[in-house]
Amino acid sequence: WPKQLNAPLEVVDPEIADIIELEKARQWK
């Protein structure tokens, strides 16, 4: 568990990480 929590999101779920990055970019414009 702890190792997975500390892992970068890209490693845990690349698809979700991608969506989050898109949302961040959209919000910061």
C-alpha cells in the first residue's frame, strides 16, 4: 500500500494521470 501511494500517479494509472494533467492545464489558462 504505502509504496503504491508514494509512487507517481503515472506509474499507478497513466490514463488518469493524463486526464488530471489536461484538467490542470485547462484550469491554469
